[in-house]
Amino acid sequence: MPNATPLDAAADSKHRVQTALDSGHGTSAVTILDAWTGAADVQMPPDEPATQPALDTLPLPCTPVTALTAAPLAACGAGALEGQRPNGALDVTITPGGPSTDARVAMVTAAGPRVVEPLLPGAIRVRYAAPDPTAWPSGALVPRAALSSSAWGVGRTCEGVAVCTQGLVVLIDASGRLRVWDASGTAIVTEPSAGGPPYVREAPPDEHYYALGGKTGPLDRRGRVLTLRTTDAYDASFGGYDPSGDPLYQAIPLLVAKRGATAWGVLTDSPAQQVLDLAATTPDRWTLTGASAEAGQIVIAGPSAAQVLDTYSQLTGRPSLPPRWALGYHQSRWGYKDATTVQSVAAELRAQGIPCDALWLDIQKMDGFRSFTWDPDMFSNPAALLATLHAQGFHAVAIVDPGLKVDPAWPTYTAALNGGHLIGQTGPGTPAYVGLAWPGEVGFPNFFAPATRDWWASALVPIETQLGIDGLWIDMNEPSDFHAEPPYSGSVPDNVVANDGAGHVVPMAQGRNTYALHMAMATHAGLAKALPDRRPFVLTRSGYAGIQRVASAWTGDAPSTATTLAGTLPMLLGLGLSGQPFVGSDVGGYSGSSDPNLFARWWALGSISPFFRGHAEKSAPPQEPWQFGIEVRDIARTLGQDRMRLLPTLESLADEAHRTGAPLLRPMWWHFPTEAAFDTVGDQAMLGPHLLVAPLLSTATHSRTVLLPAGRWVRAGSGAVDVGPATVTVTGPLAALPVWLREGALVVRGPPRRWTSEAVAPELMLLDLEIVPGPAVSEFVLRQDAGDGPSDAPWRRTRLRHEPTSIGTRVAATAVEGSTYSPDPMSWRVRLWRLDQPPTTVLLNGTAMPKVPAARAPGSPRGYTWDPDELTVIVRLDATEAGADWTLDVAHPQSPAGPPLITPDPPLAFTLRVTVPSGTPQTTPVTVAHEHNGWTHVALAWTSTPGVAEGVIQVPRGQWFEYKFARGSWSTVEKYPGCVEAKNRYAYAGLYAQGMADGPKEDTVWAWADGCL
């Protein structure tokens, strides 16, 4: 609410103005001050008569945000303008806004018109030309009626006219120069001088730039010239996109900037090609060319990245909530040639124990590359195939390309032509533009027109869903056109014209960047209509602002190279900052020249990506996880299981994205904005607020450095503690995926599953809550629901809270909102890392809990235990207690940094259990030797199970180590089948390791060396 200056006017006029200010009538309430005359022009909302009372005094400048201290606002007060008017004059027209009219302030300056439109408390658009009511809308912004109303004001300063909201002040002076401040008084957008071209901004040397969609290169875009043009970026010389090329598939015109601890955004909703020079040509300037003057820029206030994305997603639409199965692993390939091959892949995934939720069908399933068709020979009974997959726990996703084959005998094409649904047509049955794609000559649906989107949604999407397809993959939607010579350049030429059915002409030069958005809108609407009891799932390659509300995205045709792998994490982070939270890449690379090292490293990255899919092109060697040998298969199984266990956290992060626009995978500076060292870090990230992930992104080394922020960081699954700020070096084999829990972490894991809806044994029906006690309060909101269903399906959110107390640590779970959802009965297993001394008491809702001998293993009794190996307190709540609100108070020694540590990484007692080959004599023990005991053989003990031995070794906590089995000497060392030399085994020194069930590390020896003689 602005701090409105009292108007010295007639009593009734003053009353009505104040009433408008207090009520936020329509979309806004406004105080209007005529720029230089000393009078106020009081305009009432459209449904009330306007009055123009004269004022006897000069009002104060508009100051709805009292914290503003930046000049010139602080220097101006009542009467300060007298005799200090700037040269020239501003002709100001103010429209308060109403139910059908946008609020705006229009000015005529020496440099031309300027139009300022308050949109939200933290978003104001500045145009360089008057809005054109006949202009074609891009579709990026949600209707104004869907935006929350907000109070705003207009006032004079010593230099010009200010338009203010609760979060921003926009100042235009008589020369036309633009300056914008946020609520703290930080100048965030500044034109360097008056009278220059639009879209030139100052670029202080400590300013960083991010987002803009899918871009190669570093996370920080400063120093680059980047083009926003949706492009089929395939380059045959790379087997995919150029790892340093630009542009690619996504053209998201959102620039996120950061200086110091302050972030803000600039959205330029002009769908024609834009070029941004981010201080590359002129080090102290960033410029944008290609955007229309009428489109203008929307400045979005922070000061946090979270606030920027929240406001951006209010403007362009909240991200859609994916179904639970979309968070699992997806197996795809261009080249599963027939139904038998698809079924064999499904069977092998289950046989190998690799968690998987979906199988994907690329263009090979089509009849002559016609979208919405099935090859009658290779896929003769698609409904039966899909029913078989569903019975095995798989969902199915089919590809849809926009290019419709020019075929007069194909009803889909003739319906498109006769209905006037193709680009280039001027009406039903008129000639259409003819492009070139996989089917040969094609026509492209005119998705800009609502009638075409309705036709696509109602007539075509159900063709797939009625057979059993669960989601749709829209590809080639830049739109890709195989004509290569000018003026085509791989896409529909700029001068080809469409229309939107509402009288707007849309040349492809203007509409290209939004083509995929409108295609995704049609596809999403079709799925919602055909499957009303499901959450629509659409994957798109191309996109524009607003795409997040109707589709998820992947990074496109990634070459299978180490260079591309290294560039994938910063690309995913950039897409997340561009408003697309649910993104991933082709694991192993699209071009298919992957090897075991590259595939395993990429799999690790995929396992912590929001969208997790393996995919390769048809000429590539087989690229399923088991194709790279036993080691890689085991890595895939283990990391896949860990992702399954992390599902409650991933679902909750997806829910946060749906509510606020926050990405699941976040750059480090998102959570640590004051630590400047993270401003350019793109090779590690935060998965939500509490997990730091630092995958090894090089195939040439087994180590990397990780930059840790201030505070305690616990290496996942081990309890080893690192204290930041620090740079640590981690070393690990192919299976390594370094993960830390930050102090205050609240991380929820679920039962192990092979697919997200698989039933599990009753004793495994529990939620693990891992906590790192720290010196500050922390929270996490857990979302629980059935995993799918319509938008009004039951759900529940529970706030998990950690806080230090005078006696130790308090942990609480409180249901905060939701409908009628009742989760399946599940118990809680709460772990507090690290407690080096046993607690004195544990209270549940104020009542002492019993101390039990063990609480770690599945099926353990209700109560608590201190685990001297893990150095944790583990508390078990039964299903009845877990289904209600609860509070745990754990009494333990406390220090300012958290529970006191005896040493950060004490040695770990690691249990191994091995099954030996049939016929192994049990008169001598099986032994194990490892790198940390000088490869000395240590005897294991035979268990009551024949052929199984078990024992404990001491290893450095939180590190990987190598070991081998023998029977007392190297002459009996283990061998692979066929008496092949066995590589060293390795394991992570943690009791609760990623993907590993609680209990001993299980191994099997294939053969002994002395049996191979």
C-alpha cells in the first residue's frame, strides 16, 4: 500500500481518492501527480466520474517503499521542485486501470514515448512505444485478470516522474533516461545515458548474468553474445549440437542478474529473434537488439533468486506438477524397432533390478513417420503392447512431431488442410507452406490459432491416449525444417505467414520462438481432456517463456562427449533459472559414442537431475545401462535405487516448483548469495535447500574439488563432517557421486522400489528423515498425495522443522495444509547426524521414549537408540504416531556450532558379507584385503548360512576404498567367470550409503585363482 500524500482538495474528492487507494479497486489504486504543474490529476477507476481538483501545495514524491534511500528520491520533499525543474517537460497521461484496462503511465520525453505499467508488487514493464492493441500476443504472459492486484503510485522527484510499487521504483526523466531501484535502494537497471537506443543497460564489473534458456558454456553468461532463436541445432560433425554453439532449442527471454547479494530479472516478451551482448563488446554495457519498442521489458525485483522466479512464474504461469512416475528413470532410444524389442528391454530392466518407470517410443513406432500413427507391421497391436508394459509397472510415452506428411490419402493431413489448420494457409483448403521433415514433404500445424490447438487436442491426442499412451514427447518443434539452403536455414522461413484466428498476422520471424509453446499448450490441453484423472505429462525440446506451465524440457541432441557432459550441469542450472524447473538431458549422450566411463558419469548426473532419461540415436551402439558391463550396471542399479529412495524429497521439491517457480536443481548462489565465490560456480549445485551435489563431470580423472559454504557439511551416508568455508578434494571411482547434507538439513527418503508405484513389504513402509543439527532453525515442506490425479485430488503438506534448544535439538512435523488425503500407514525413522555422545533423553510429544537395542534395521521396534558406528541417534515412530503431528526433543550436548564432535571423520567399522562359489572349502577362512590396511589379508567368519562369510574392517569414514577377497593369500584371489582377472572391488565407507540398504555390503565371488589352474 503506498504512503499516499494527503490531497488538498474538496472533501468528497479526497474521500473518494483515499477510498480507491485503500481498496485497491480493480487491478490497482493510484495517486496521480501532474508532472510539472504543481497540480494533481486525480483519476478515479473507470466506473466512477473523474475529478481534477487543484492543489495548493506540492505533494511529496511517491514513496510506497519507505526503505528507499537511493538518490534522487531521498533528496526530494515538499516544495523541493520549485525552481529545480529539469530541462524540458514531460507530458504525462495516467490510466489507473480497472477490470478490463491495464494500469499505465504514459510519458512523452525528449527521446520519445515511455510507458510504464505496474504489473505486480515486484514487476513493472517499461515500453518504448505505446502499446498496440492490435499486436499479436506471444502467449507467454498469463491474463492480467489472473495476476494479483497491487497498489502503486506516481510522483515527482527532482529529476523526473517515478512509478512505484511495493518492490520497485522506476524513474523516467525528461530526457527519457530510465533508472530502476529495488526496495532496498539498489539500482538494478540503469540506462547509461539519455537519448540512446532502447535496451542498453549499464553493466557494473561485479554484475553477473544467468538464464536465457538452454545455453552452452559457463553458468555466468557475462562476456558473451547470445542469440534467442529456437533452432534445430543438430550438427553432423558433432553428432548433436555444437558443445560451444549458439543458439540452441530454447529461447527464454528472461535474464537473471546478480550484483553482490541482490538478484533481479528482466523479461523481454518479444518473440522475434533477440541478440544479447552481455558486456562482451563494451565491458560496461549490456545491450539487447531485436525486441520491439512496443514490447518493452518487465523488470522483476528480488532481492533473492527465489523471489525473482516466484514473480516470473506469476507472470508467465506456475510450472505444472508432474505425475510421480515422471520422477523415475525413463528408458528411450530412437531405434526400438518393434514391439518385441520394446518388451525385451522392459523385461531386462526388471531382470537387472534397475529401477525404471517409463519406456519411450520414438519415430520408429510410426507408419512412415506420420505422427499419431503406428507401424502396422512392427507394432501391429499397440494396445496389447502398452497393456503388457502397464502390467509390469511401466508407463509409456510416444513422440509427436509437428510436421504432418503431405499425403492426400491420410485423413489427418486432409483434415488439417481442409480445416485451415496449417501455416501459410489463408483459409480452409487454401495452399499451405510445404516444408521437409522425416516423412518427406510436410505441412506444419498453425498452433498460433486456438481453433488449430483445439483440433490437435480433441482430434489427435486421443488417438494415442485411447491405446494406453501416458504422456507425449513433442520434438522437432523449433519448428525444424530440413531445407538447408537460404532462406530456410533449417527452419520455416521468416516470411511465411500464419494467423492466430483473431485477426493478428503472425510472420514466422515473429512467431517462431513461441511455436513450441503453442504446440505444448495444445498437447497439454489434449492430455488433460483425454485423461481427466491424470496429471498431463509433456516433454518438449523447444520453448519460450511460459513453457513451464505446460511442459517439461530436456537439453536436446547432446553429443556423447566428455565436453558435453561437463557442460550439461550448467545448462540444467541455466534452464532452471529460466523458469523451467523440470529438466534433464540424454544420459550417455544422444550421438551414442558413449563408453563405460562416460555413461557412468552421465548416469550419476542424471540421477540427481529433475528429469532422468537415457536416450540415444538409432545408429549408436546399444546404450541401456547393462550394455557397459557389470560395474556400470551395478552403478546404475545403486544410483537408481537411491533416486527411488529420495522420491519424497523430489516430489516435495516439484510441489515447491509448482507453487513458487523455484527450480529443483539450483546454483550454489541461490542459497548462498552473500558468498561471492559461488557467483560463477556451475559444476556443483544444491538439490533443494539441503543437499549439495557435486558429480564428477570428467572422464579423465577420479577426483575433483568442491567448494563448501560456511557451516558444517555431512558427507551423505557416512557422518564424516567437513567445515566450510573450505575447498575440499574428493576422490572416487566410477560409482562416486559426492553428496553433502548441510547443517540444518531435513531430507526425506522413502522405501526402496523398482518403480515409483511398486508395493513394498510392510516392514519397509517407512519414511527416513535425516537431520543435521545446527545452530539455526530450518524447515522443509513435505508433499504427500497419490502421485497422480486431477488438480483437485486429495493431498497434504507437512512442515518439518528443526531447531536448536537449550538442551539439544527439537524436530517437529506439523500438517499445515491440504485436503482429505490420508497417506498409507508408514512409520518414521528419524536420524540425527552427528551425535558423538548418546542422548540423555528423547521425548515424543513431551513423553519419554524407550531406549531400544537397535532402531536402524527394517522392522526395528518403536523407541530410540544411539548408534556408535554411525554416530547418530535413530528414533522409530510407529505408523499411528507418524500419521499425526509430532514433536521430538533430543537432549544432547550442545555447542554454538551444533553438537560437539570428537573428530570430524573417525574411522568406520564397515561390515562385509560375501557369498563364495559352490565347493569352496570351509576349513580355511575367506579373507579380505584393502588399500587402507596395506592390502593385508583379514579373516572373515563363516556364518550359519552355508557358503556365506562376514566380517568387519576399519576404513576412513566418508571415503571410497578398494578391496579384494581371497582365502588367505594372493594365490587364491578371486576371479571373474572364465578365470578372467578381477578388478579391485570398491565401496563407500558409510553405513547408510547412497542406494545401499541398511546392513552389510553384499558381494559374490565368481571363482578362485587356485581353481583356475
